[in-house]
Amino acid sequence: MIRGALLIALAALLWATTGIVAKFLFTETDLQATTLAFLRLAVALPFFWMLMRREQRQLHKSAPHAPGSSLRQLNLKSLAPLAALGLFQAIYQGSYLLAVDLTGAGIATLIALCLPPVLVALLAAPLLGEKPSLITIMALITAVIGTFMLVISDMDTSGTLRLAGILMALLAALVYTGFTLTSRYSSTATPVFTTAFICFFTAALILLPLVLLSGGFEGLEELKLRHWLMVAVIGIVPTCIGYVSFFAGMKTTPATLSSIIVTLEPLFVALLAWIFLEEVLGPVGIAGAFILTAAVIVASRYGGKSGAVTNDDTGTSA
């Protein structure tokens, strides 16, 4: 279990690098958030294609006719929720990276990733026929207070209310909530990496016309080698390696414990942002970050089945 917990913590650390590297890219270049989101998926897709094919070969050997042992065996009932997950993923990727661009990596990640587990614990109750507990409701109120403290801290450190960035982070949180609820509500038997590939592929297809219509590919030739390396890092390190580390750790780690461990990601981002980007939360912001994290842990621990939320940064996570 210790090895599994360490792998999940490693995944959280790798996911945390997304916002940091993205902020460097946005500062040094004119790269649009939607363009970076698409490029990230484009880099990761071949990797997940290979993982999916390996997964399908293993499944075909053990159960040749099992659902997911081949893409041809997936019907519309199975593909529809996966396509919905891809839509959520596309919106999340764009809104989260835009929030990082408009505010900072630390505050954007804290809001985008800490609110969803609490919202899921609350909203999954009526959707799954469960009554939300008093602790869940209190966790939601606490999370809102923590988020408000982060906004106040951001105003103090930046000297202005970066409302657009805050709203984008809130949008990312709401979209990720929808992503999580959809993935839990649609209990398909599709294997993990098949789900990931279809989800990422659908998200890339949705983002591509948006990037084309917005002229997001213009100026890519002006990117220097280090900028392309940063794009590759975002596509490989947090997306591919982080995802594999997470699921390797999940094999020996209880879901509730894993959902608590992944709450380290926003705190890792805040720490890395302070070290590399000189983003300072301030006393109010630090207190808000810990209050928000505590609310997530409570929601994950006592929120029942709906509270056992896991971040996969397909990107899932950042």
C-alpha cells in the first residue's frame, strides 16, 4: 500500500507541473490557452493509443468477447457517455489553462481542482438517489469560504480583482464536476485506457475547429525550441506519466485514500508557483488554501461513494 500511495503522490506532483510550465509558456509567447490544450492532447494521444492497444490485447487473451477488447465491439450506448466525457474534457482543458493565463497557476489550480470533489459529494447525492449528509453540506460551505479567501488574497497580491481568471477557474471546477458525475453515472464496462483514449480523442476533435477559427495555429513557427520542449513536457510528463503512475498506485491503494492523496496536487502547484513563478498567496490565501483542502478531505472521507473522487488530469486533472 505504501508503494501505491507514493505512486499516487508522484502522479499529483507530476500533474502539478502543468500549470507551472503553462504559465511560463503564456508569459514568454502569444500561445493561446485553447491551442496549448489541443497540442497537449495531440502529444498524449499516440501514447494512450499504445496503452489502449496493449490493454485490448491483454483483455482479448483472457476474454475474447468482453466489452472493450476491441473498438469495434463498442456500441452507441457505450460511446455516448465517453463522447460526453470528451466534451467536458475539452472545455476543462481550455478553461483551466485560460485561468492560469489570466491569474496565476496556484490560485487557478486551487479553485479548479479543490471545488469539484466537494461539489460532486453534494450533487451526486440527488443524482444517485442519496441524501447529502450534514458533513457534506458543511464541507461545501467551508470550501466556498476557502475559495473566497483565495480571491481576497489574489486581490491583495495582484492589486486588482482578476475577475476573468477567477471565473474561468470556477468554470473549470464546474466542468470537472460534470466530468466526474458523468463518469460515475455512466457505469460502462469500458477499460481504463480505452476510455482515456476515446475521451482525449473526442476532446481534441472538439478543440481543433475552435483553434482553427480563432487563428490559434498562427505564429507557432515563431516558437523557439525551448517552447516546443515545454509543450512536449506538458503532453508527456503530467498527462502520460502522471496518468500511468496514478493507475499503477490505484491497484494497491483504497479509493478513499487515493482521493485524499490527490488533494496534494493543488498544494504542490501553490508551492511550485511560489518557487518558480514567485506567486505569493499571502496569509489569507494560505489559510484559504488549507481550509479548501480540508473541505476536500472531509468530502472525500465522509461523502460516501460520491465523495471518493479521484483526479486523473485526463487532466483529467490539470
